[in-house]
Amino acid sequence: MDTRPQQPGEIRTTCAYCGVGCGVLAQPDGAGGVAVRGDPAHPANLGRLCSKGFALGETLSLDDRLLTPRVLDVDTDWDTALGLVADRFSQTIADHGPDSVAFYVSGQLLTEDYYVANKLMKGFIGSANIDTNSRLCMASTVAGQKRAFGTDTVPGTYEDLELADLVVLVGSNLAWCHPVIYQRLAAAKAANPAMRVVVIDPRRTATCDLADMHLALEPGSDVALFNRLLAAIYEGGAVDAAYLRHVDGFDETLRAAQAQDGRVTGLTPAQITAFCDLWTRTEKVVTVFSQGVNQSSSGTDKVNAIINCHLATGRIGKPGMGPFSVTGQPNAMGGREVGGLANALACHLDLEDAVHRDLVRNFWDAPAMPEGAGLKAVDLFEQVRTGQIKALWIVCTNPAVSMPDADMVRDAIKGCDFTVVSDVTANTDTARLAHVLLPATGWGEKDGTVTNSDRTISRQRALMPAAGQARADWDIMSDVGRRMGWTDAFAYTSPAQIFDEYAALSGLAAAMGRDFDISGLTGLGQGGYDTLMPTRWPVTMRGQTVRFFADGQFYTPSGHARMIPVAARPPVAKTVPRFPFRLNTGRIRDQWHTMTRTAKSPRLNQHLGEPFLEIHPHDAAALGIAPAGLITVTSLQGRCILRALITDRVQPGQVFAPMHWTGETAPTGRVDALVASVVDPLSGQPESKAAVVALAPY
Ligand code: SF4
């Protein structure tokens, strides 16, 4: 690891990919190339990078970049394209009302882009029909934390993992999906041989290399395991009675936990007892959870089942303790903070709260604020399909591949009256369906901020000029806002200006008792914004607070945390003779989302070069599937063809496929075409890890 401080010519920025939010020192060579290394001064990575981060410089070529606006596949100028977008959105709203239009945005957007998109839709168009691909990533955590804490507050920090004596990883393949945190955890474990790591995952992932205990529970049964843990905490005398004065709901939650049958986990009583004993007797415990928890029809309950155990023991808000959600995307957290979800407003304010709405309406001088939540992602595309959404703007994401029931979503977008796509490339399944294509700046050209999984706000900085005529997303959105008649509200000329407005709003929200406060970062000016170092919020006018909940104060009306009684529910789709296999989907180490960037790097493509299906040897033998043979995978929703990877990493009856690929020729990796649009009723997050499928040799 190169630990030299920033050298002359190096630009301090942040990685484009996962929610770890690693700092990068980038040195442009003046000819379009960039050398990168980890930033030793960034608190998330302390100089480390993973394979994707190291390859950032290999992904900047202009091959397949969208360089000019296009209308109906014909190059045009910005004035024509944005004039058409503003006219069509205005006319659609005039004819059919504000809820006939929608934005679908991305956790890859910078905070300033996100802020402007939300302000335009929720304050000026007058609809809440803006949702984000973060709905697919961590909406269940948002819903669970709001139920427990009153706000979507992540109490933990990365340092807590290193300070813990027990780290429990639930539904998290940290080694591949958050590699630098895995590296930090591995180093901490090496330095502290007493540290224990438990992995809870139906699949034996690379993360299990670090595990002292791997619990391969039944898919979707996490609530049952954590309910058994809560019962064991009580029976073992590990309840923190003093802390419980800050907590409501203990008795009813305990009763629900004690009624839970642990057998649904598929684990042996000895395994459950060993886990509960370890957790109960270890004071410093961090429970990390990720997509295996979130992407579930009971995702919110899973989050609360985990938080319940930490509240009962008072193991929260203290060094080396707490529940800790790790997010998938680089700015999923920033999107949550800025109100990127259809039921949220900026600064962790709630759209459905009249007082919160009034605060934002007055601050924005907004003419048309909706009073209820908008359409969450799955419902949004359903209304595109039925024609209720007549104008759709998709920004920086590829839902025709990544949404569940992806073939339906692709066809819905294709049938929409008017579709706008802003992206860096025209070469995605979604961009190919657009009536208007708008070239956006990409990593290395963009300027703004992101927030990582432990609340650290970092700057992404431009290293090079924008490609072709590409413009920043905040700039494109602001231009359309002005063309729709809101000249003053969208008169932004820089991301620093937007950030300043956002920080000022956070001060008002905090004065109302909300958690998100970056008012201490107001008035930075362009110079202060340009030199802003990574900063963990909250940053109030009085200074920075490192830990939430250390004082037992929460953001509920009573000021207490809430324990939530929950009972395990199996995945909605049941295996049946026609569809006898349970399909788990997820990421691989060296690709990102639908591969628009990472597939440009030959080095990254060498890791796993084509779509595949992990299948247990017994199942492969029973079906006559040979190693590396092609398998047709079908569900009620769709079909794809994958290369067999025969391994006992998956259990019999279960299969795993990565979610990155698309394509028309075998193997075809449109895995989300197999996944039903089943969602968690509270969070609206799809159940992306528990489809049921049939397999046959191709
Ligand atoms: Fe980028 Fe995540 Fe890798 Fe860090 S761990 S270098 S943020 S992909």
C-alpha cells in the first residue's frame, strides 16, 4: 500500500462504486489516462483500494460514450433536446396532472444532482413520483431504522468493526461487495486473535474465509434466528435494564421472540445455541447487515429483529457495538439524506408529515408540494406499463436490466409515451428505449459530494473536462426546471451553491429535532467546498458529533427507541414441483451493476468472464448438467441461459446467479428477468434473493 500523502498533480476524489466510499488520489496524464491509488488520508480506506477501485483509470475511454443529445436516435443540440423535454413534461402535467410524470434516479448520482431532481419533482412539478434504484438496495434498512429510531440514522462507524470482539455479518458477502471493509476487518482480526467473526448466509461465500462460524440458514429465516437470540439474551441475563429506560416495546417484543420456532432456520439447536451464547457473552458486538437482509419481503422485520437485540442489551452508540447497515452504492446514503426515496424529503424529513412539508415548502418557496408518498420503484414501473405514467425521466441507471420482472419493465418503458434517459452511454438496454437521450458527465468529470455507509461525506472532483457535450445531472435538471418556468428556484451555477442551500435546510430540519445536520458546512463558498475533506455528519454550527444514541436519545415522539415485535415469514414465492429451485442473486467481486463501466477493464473481466449459475453437485448430477455446460433457467416471469458452475458453496435445492449481465445470445444473463415483483410491504423493496426457478440442460 502506497502511504505517501497527496503528491503534486494528484487530485483527491472518491471511488465511483460501492458504499464503502474509498478516497482516491488520481493523477491525470493529460492524454485521457489517469493513475489512481488509495488516499491514505481518507478515513474509510486509509490508503486501500479493491480491484474495482484500482481499475478506475482503465474505465475512462470514450468508447461508447454518449457525446451529444439525441432525439429519436438523431444527434441534436441541447436547446432542442431540453426544450422538447420541458415542453412534453409541461404538456403532460397540464393534460393529465402532476402524477402522470415520474423520475427514476440512482444511488450513483451525486448529492447535488439528487437534491435538484427532488426539488424539481416534489416542490415544483408537485408530484412525489421520484424513486431511485436505491429502493432495490437498502429501502428495508431505511424503514427498519425509522421504526426503531424515529429517523434513518446509521449509528455505527467503520472503526466500530475494528473495535468489536464479535462481528456478525448477516446477508453480506463483504469480501466481494465491500472489499475494503473486509480488508480492514481481516487486519483487525489478525491483530486481535480473540476477535470472532460469524457469517449468516445460506451460501458459503468468500467472506466465510474469515469466519469462525458460518450459519447457512434457510433463505429468509433471519427473523427467526434473531428472535431466538433475543429470547436467549433474556434467558441469559444479558438484558441491560438501565438502558431499557430509553426503549419502548421490550415486553411485547420479547413475547414475540419467545414464541418463535427456531426450527424454521434449518439450523441445528446446537448451532443456534452456539451463536446465541457467543453473541450474548460478548459485550462488544457489531451486527453488519446488507442485501441478504434488505432484499426480502420481510426485510424491514429482519432489520428490526437485529436492532431489537442491540437495544435490549444497550449495545448501541458505543465504541465497538451496534447494528450497522452497509450500503451498496456510492451515494445510496446521500440519496437517503437528500430525500431521494418517494416517501422522503430532504434532510431526513418526511413527506407525509405536514410540519416537515411546510418547512421545506417555505424554504423552497415551492408552489406545489404533494401531500402523500409517491410511487415506489416497482409500483412506478407498473404505472408506466398501464399508461398512467405518460412521461418518464430515467437518470443514471438501467432498470430494463436491474428491476425485478425486467422483461416487463423493459416492455413498459418501450411503451411509454415519452421517455428521457440521461446517462454516460447510449449502449444500455434502457437507453436504447429512450425518445430523448441526454449525455451526462461520468466519474472523473463530475463534481459534488457523496455519503458513504458510515455517514462520511466526501467530495468527488473532476479530473478532466466533460466528454463531448456532456453536462452534469444537476445542470441538466436545473435547465429543464427553468424552461418549465421556475427560473429563480433553479438558477444554480455550481454544485457548491446547491450544497450550501442543502446545508442551510439541514440546520432548519435539525432545529425541528431531526438527526441530519450539516449546517456547520454552510457558507463554505467555492473555496471551502473545493477543499472540503471527508467529514462525518452531523456537523452542527457547534461542531461535530461522532456517535448517535450514546445518550439514549432517539428521534421518536417519546424520545425513546422502539423495539418492534416481529415473527419470521418465509419468502413469498414457494418452491413447487414445476419450479423446485430457490434462486439467490447478487454481485461478483469485479463487476458493478450492469457493467457499463467495469466491463471496459480487461483486468476486471478476467475474474469471471460470463454469466453463470452456481449449482450443487447433487443437483447438477440429477439434472445431467455437466461442468461449464449451459443451463436454461426459467421462472414464471422469464428465462435466461447461464453457464453451470458446479460447487457445494450453494446448498442442494438452491442456486446463485450474478445480476450484472444482459445479452441476447447464450449465455444470456438477464437474471432479474427471472425475479418476481414481490416487495416488502413496508419498504417496497423487492425480494431479489428468493425467486423460484426450474433448471434444464440447454
Ligand atoms: Fe471502490 Fe468500494 Fe472498492 Fe472502495 S471497496 S475501492 S469504494 S469499490
